[in-house]
Amino acid sequence: MNILLALIPISLLLLGAAIWAFLAAVRGGQFDDLDTPALDMLREDDKPAPPPSPQDRESP
């Protein structure tokens, strides 16, 4: 029963830390745009990759 005297304040501190982290993420704009990042990886690049430069090629 004495363990509850330690566990209840610890759990309240953890709850407070979780609420603080959530509010910090909301204020920081973490949840402003949830759809675009998921769709970005489905888009195809219109530009082809640039050709490798001569410095990147190794001579034999």
C-alpha cells in the first residue's frame, strides 16, 4: 500500500510531461498539415536525375 504513495505522484508527473509535450508539438505546428507528407512520396519527379559529373567517375 505504501508503494501507491510513490506511484501516484510519479504517474501524475509523467502525465504532466506527456501533456506538455503534446501542447509543445501543437504550438510548434507539428499537426498543421497531416495529408501532404503522405502524398509527397507518391508524386513522381518531373525532372530526370542530373548526369554524373566527371569528378564522380573514377579513372582506371
